[in-house]
Amino acid sequence: QDVSWRREAERRVRQLLESMPDAMLVVDAPSRRIVLVNEAAERMFGAPRDALLGQPLGRFVEQCTALAALYSSAPGCGTSADEAPIELTGLR
């Protein structure tokens, strides 16, 4: 099976993430562990990418529990462009 389209899509997502001027973390929802970070996040948290990947979000983001409750209690939360962005405070 040809998976070259998937590799290309992953490459584009990573490229987009890296081009963002703001710190970006991608988190696995069930485990709340960080699976992707960009360079801006490395600078913001003062830690290299390898130190961030696989870590629990709560180690770096103060409102982790509130954020998880929000997403688990509101079906579809975070999927609509109409919804207000959530501002998080990073811990260093």
C-alpha cells in the first residue's frame, strides 16, 4: 500500500508547525502527553524538544486539568471556528 501521501501530509504539518511564531504543542488527548512541539515552544519553555516530547502537559501548562475538563465535557469543543481561543499560561 502506498503511504507516500501520508508521509507528505506529515511533513507539511511539521513544516506548518515550525513556521508558527507562537509556541505550539500537540498533545495526545487520552494520555495528555506532548507528541509534537515547535521551535518557539522550545524557546518559551527553555527546554530542548527531546525534553518536552512524551512529557505530561501538566508539567508545562498550568491549566492542564481545566483544559482537559473543558474538552471532555463539551462535545465538539475546539472544533468550531466560532469558539473563543483558550489562553494558557506556560510554566518554566
